[in-house]
Amino acid sequence: MKRRAMAPVLAGLLALGGCSFTGIYDVPLPGGADVGDHPYRVKVRFHDVLDLVPQSGVKVNEVAVGRVQDIALAPDGWTAEVTVLVNGDVALPANALAKLRQSSLLGEKYVELSAPSAPDPARLADGAVIPVERTNRNTEVEEVLGALSMLLNGGGVEQLRSISHELNEALVGNEEDIRTALDGVTSFVSTLDRSRADITRAIDGLNRLAGNLAAQRDQIAGAIDDLGPGLQVLSDQRGQLVTMLQALDSLSTVAVDTVNRSQVDIVADLKALMPALAKLGEAGNDLPKALELLLTMPFPDEAVNDVRGDYFNLFAKIDLNLQSVIDNLSRSRNSPLTGILPSGQAAAPAIPLPLPSIGTLPGQQPNQAKPCGVLDVLLGGCR
């Protein structure tokens, strides 16, 4: 009878085994979230899902709106991919955020969905994926306790004690120096605060300079490139430059020695030149006038006012034969020899000397009568 009673139970279990029953996670928990008749699935990727399990809750503003359906490894092989089932009446933006939270200190974990500060107008649709960049998780209690244990068990507490002891040793007996140092720091900070406008202008100036340099980057690069051949020439002529500098060093040595040896003679020569230089200084006003006269030799400018007649700059061939001079004198109306010649002797006809005038004096009209001079009488040029 017992075997007959167990047969329907085994048959039921086999029937269940023929369906897609994968374990206890397929059994809905009592009191779970109502996903409605038309739920949609969203894949959420986390760096670490900790101990999250399927059938865990999905909440929005602390209200259960779905459940975790599956947890698997993401295609990249490094992150976890959590598939959640959300009630179709819940509207979330396409750029929704997902966080892994804990209901209490020792409570269960759940997935919280929320909208960002700048929500996308589009709606989170079925099959959407929330990437790792928009997911996060809270710190675990185990992690807090582990960090506290490290701090307390020979960790940071002992180090804090050592730091406090060393600070006390450094400060004891140096209070005045430390107070002075702090006052200096306060003064320095105050000066910086008063000069912040100048510092800002300096930074702006550096910014403009950097901008100008960036704008002229090609020209600067060209100049640097052009320096290469010049430096190469200097490198090739290094030996000649060194020889030239050595020769200049020798020349300077010889020049210094020469000056040192001739110092007494140079001083004596300068002392001997002092009288001449003093006389030149005394004649300073007359020297330019003398130079003007020297440049107009042999006929200075004042000679024009003393010239009579029109024979200035005259080239003449003078006949000094006494008889010719007497004959010329006797033919003149105003000649002093008139009456001296024997009576009845006829004077020879006057032969005028061909001495043409080169020009007229300044301010003199052409063919204007001129007073006769001795030279005019002797030459027969005056009538």
C-alpha cells in the first residue's frame, strides 16, 4: 500500500523534472514584488555583485518594483551581468543608474534603480543594458570591520602614537620659534592674499605668452632648425676660434707690457703737448676765420672791393721796352710827358694792346667808364 501511495508522488516529481525546473531559485518567494502582466527585462553590469542572489528585490525609491532573474558573467569576462525583471508600469529614463544596496546592517541585498540628475527623455526599454559606468555598490560591513581590525591590531593606532610622540618631542622647548614661524607663514599668506590680483595678472600674462609662443610655433621651430647649421660651422671652426683667442691673449699681453713700459714717455709727451693745446684753445675763435682766408688764397673775398678797372684775373704779356712805354705815355691826353718831346716831332700812331676784359665786377654795368690807374696808363688801356 505504501508503494502504491508513493507512485503518484514520484510521477509528479518526474513530470516536474520534464519541465524547465532549475532549482529552488525558480520558486517565487512569498511577499515578493508584483511585476505585473507585461514586465520588461534590463541587464545591469557590476564590477562585483558580492553575495547577491537571484530572486533578490529590485527597488525604486525604496519601493519594490521587480526582482533579480539571473546572475551571469558578462561577455567581457571580467564583470557580472545581472538580469532584472521590472514592472511594466514603472517608467525609468534610458540613462538610469543602478546601485547594489543592503536593506540593513545584516539584511539582504537588492538592486536599486534611480534616475540621474539630467534624465534622458527616452524611456528605459526591454532588453536595455546599464553599463558598468552607471553602476556602483555600497561598502560591505565585512570591509569596514576588516579595515578597523587592521587599524587596531598593530596598524594605524600604533603609528598615530608614534607620530604624536615625535610631534611632542619636536615642539617641547621650541614654542617661541614655532610661534615665530607661524607668524611668518601668516604674514606670507597675507601678502599672497593682497597680491592675488598681481599674481592673477602674471598668470594671465604667462598664458598670453604661451598662446603667442604656440601661435609662432612654426617660426620658433624654423629658427631652432636654422641654428643647427650655424652651430655646426662653429663646431667645425672651433680650432680656428681657439687659435684666434689665444693670439688675442698674446696680443693683449704684449699690449699691456708695451703700455707699462712706455707709460713714462706717454705721460711726458702729453705734458709737452699741453702748451700747444692751450694755445689752440686760446685761438679757438680766430682759427675758423684763418681757415676761411686760407681756402680763398691767393685772392680773398675782401680783395674784390679793392680792385679798380676790369682786369681782375687778367693774364697779360707786358712789353717793358722803355721807348714803347714813352711812346704810349706821349699819346695819352693826360700824359705828364706832353711838351717834353721835341717840337715838330710827330708821335707814332698808338697801337692799342689787345687786352680784353674777362668780365665785369659785381654791381658794375657793362661799358661803364672806369677811373684810370697807373697800370692802365702804362698799358695804353685808358683814353
